[in-house]
Amino acid sequence: MDKKKTILIVDDIEINRAVLAEIFKDNYDIIEACNGAEAIEIINGDINISAVLLDLIMPEINGLGVLEEMNKNGKIKRIPVFLITTADSKEMLLEGYDLGAVDVIQKPFMARFLKCRINNVIELYGHRNELEQIVAEQIKRLNYINQSMIETLATVIEFRDCESGEHVKRISSLTHILMSEVSRLYPEYYLPQNEIDKVSASAVLHDVGKISIPDSVLNKPGRLTEEEFEMMKQHTVKGCEILQNIPDIMDKGIYNYSYDICRHHHERWDGKGYPDGLSGDDISIWAQVVSVVDVYDALTSERVYKKAFSHDKALNMIYHNECGVFNPKILKAFENIADRIAKKH
């Protein structure tokens, strides 16, 4: 036998609560509250409430106060609220609707009509809540698949380029730190936290195009020839070609960030980067951020062609444009979090 759903009846007049309880007692478990403060405590508790029958005019906290609290904690989206009122409280009714109430119960109560209306709304909310739960679980699974795919691609890079395995993980972490600071300092570059999370996840794929670069070039211990360097520069374009084959199985936001970062993380503020020769803020802020942390990590890591520089030496080289020219605002943000980055490296 299915467990009964629960209705909360909130009214400071006991006879009104008793009449409503009598109407619904056969089909629902009934909880009563004699004022708004008691109602809020029940709603915020552990009991799963399917509907609230709420009197508007009560001492202490009135019905509008209860609705305001339900808006603050988000429960107004999950629990339908019916306003108990008389015909002479139109202004409060309108305010109640604005606060999310779904319907009005007029006194005196018409039992049969009232049961039909409330049963239908409770059933509708139940289906909607179940659907939202299913969608949330699907989104969680898709996010897991996206992250697994990104990590798999990063692992492929690690096999092809022995320096890239830990490098791509550090790039993701450093990107999150620097992008957060840039967003905090400069309103024109602001991104909400969930977008910063996507940017840092996408940064893992910045060098995915290296999969297509020959080993003789990718892992050459000495300086690249001009021809070899031109070949290496193609990893930005090749990476985008790889990503173009998998857009339908990636989160759209992560795909867009990944594609842009992959193509433009070697562009430079002065327009002397590659592959498109973009300059200034024609380069997306996330690609600019990844560009800085990519250079920092490359400088402070040992590679087949160089020893690792110290943290301070790397900072000095970046600030003095020895490794390209960067957005001064990003360099200011980088300076602010340099100590944190050193501890993470």
C-alpha cells in the first residue's frame, strides 16, 4: 500500500483547521500549525510536505511571511501553496500570487470542489518533481561522462608526450585559480563559478592536438628547426579538428571552451602569436589565462630540451615579456596569486 502524502494546514482559527482536516483526512496525513512561525519550522524540517493550505491573516508571522521564507529556501518551487482567504483581501492575494502561491481556497469551504483542485495540483507537482530529479540525475551522469572523456584524452596526450601527463592536470588547477582571481578583479572579465569550473576542465585539452605531431618533433631534445616549429604550431589547429569529431558527446559549454582554448592558447596580446594572429581582447579571456599558466608551467617544469627554472625566475621572465606578451590585467592577477601557485606546483 502506498504511503499517504502529507498536507500542512496553517490557520490561527482552530475550527478552520478542523474543517479542512476532516475534508482531507481519508486521503492524506494531516499536520496542523496555528501560526506562520510554527509552519516555517515544519516546512524546514524533515517531513516531506506535499501541499500547504495557508491562511493569509495570522498573528506573529502571516501567510505572506511564510511564502517569503519558502522563496528564500527554494521550497516554493517544490511544494504547492494554496491561500486560505476571504473575499475582502485582494491586495494580499495578489502579493501571495507574486510570491508563488498556486491557487486560492475561499471561505466557506466547498469540500468536493476543494478536494479535486488540490488533488490535481499535488499530482502535477509530484510528476514535475520526479521529472526534475530524473533530469538532475541525467545531467550528473553526462557531467561524469564528459569528465571521463576529458581525462581519457589527457591520458592519451600523456602517452604521446611524456611531459604532458602531470602538466595538463596542473594547467587545470592553475587555470581555476587564475581565472577566479581575474574574475574577482575585473568586472569586464567576470565569470560565475560554474563557468570557471568548465573553463578549468576544458583547459586539460589545450594540447590535445599534440597527438598528431610526430615523435621526432614532439620529443626532440634539442632546439626545433624552423620547419619543425611550423609543424609543432599545427597542434592548435589539429586539436580543434579532433574536438570537431566529438561535439555531440560533450557538454556544449565545455566543448566551446575547449575548442577556443585549444586553438588560441598560443595567441599573444601583441598579435604575434599563432595560429590566427589575434591580439588584445580579440583573444578570449579564458584562452589568455590558459596561455599564461601554460607558459609558467612549461618554465618551471623539466623538459627533454631544458632544465626547470625556479618559481621566481619564471615569474621574472613572464613579467618582462621574455616568453611572449600578455594582458597586463592578467599579469596583475597572476602576481596576486603567485604564492598560491608556487605552493601548488
